[in-house]
Amino acid sequence: DVMEGDVLNLTVTVERKHLAEDPDWVDSDDEDDEPDESVFEKELAHLEEGSEEYEAKKEELMDEWRDAYFERQKKKREREKRRNPQTGELGFAAKPLRDPIAVHAPYFPFERYEQWMVLLVDVKSNKLVGYQKLSQNSRFEKVQLKFLAPK
């Protein structure tokens, strides 16, 4: 339940289709966070449900799944840090992953580079709610917008 004045987080994935494919991009948010019971049914089928052996085997399978989950999360964090060094300890002064892309601007006195921003606008009140400048010059980029819940 959202109340007026609550801070909301909005995560947006931006795709710039005019840029080349990014082989490192893996949107791993689709992974299951919780194990489905059907994953364990095949392994536990030969055991009697409720027995000590069944419970021990189920606990062992849960531990294996949990270890694999934490390993996936660790790899995801490492991949995210490689892809977007802006997040975390480096702050906003980190260097982009790729060189900036020059744009065609014949009437501008010097070379201009592509720059993008994500704007979150309240259409009813005609006000800017939040914005975030895209910092990486890659095909995909995840942006987090923080804003206050409207009235």
C-alpha cells in the first residue's frame, strides 16, 4: 500500500536499438528467487514422504539450491559491476564503458556526442517527477529512478 510522500523506486531497462548487440548483456531478473517444489519431486520420488531420510534429502537439495542461488547472485553482481561501474562505490564520476558516439550536428561549432536522459513526468500536473541521465554508451542500460509518491 503506497501512501502520499513514500519514496518509490522504478527500474527501467533502456534499449538503444541503433547500437550494436551487447554480448555481455544478460537480463537475469527472470530467474526464480524461490525454488519450486516440483524441482525436488523427481529426486524425492523414491523416498517415503515424512520419513527422516526424505527430510534429510530434501534439506540437502535445498542447501544445494541455496548455494547455487547465492553463486548466481554473486555472478550477477560482478557482471553488473563490470557493465555499469557507475553503481556502487565509484559514484557518478566513473568513466563510461565505451567511447561516446559522435552525432551529426552540422550547425554546431564543434563535435557533439549522443546523450540520453530518462524523464518521469506527471501528465496531470505537468510536472517533472524524476530524471536520470544515461551514463553508459551500451545497447542496454538499467536505470533506477527514485521519486515521491504523488497525491
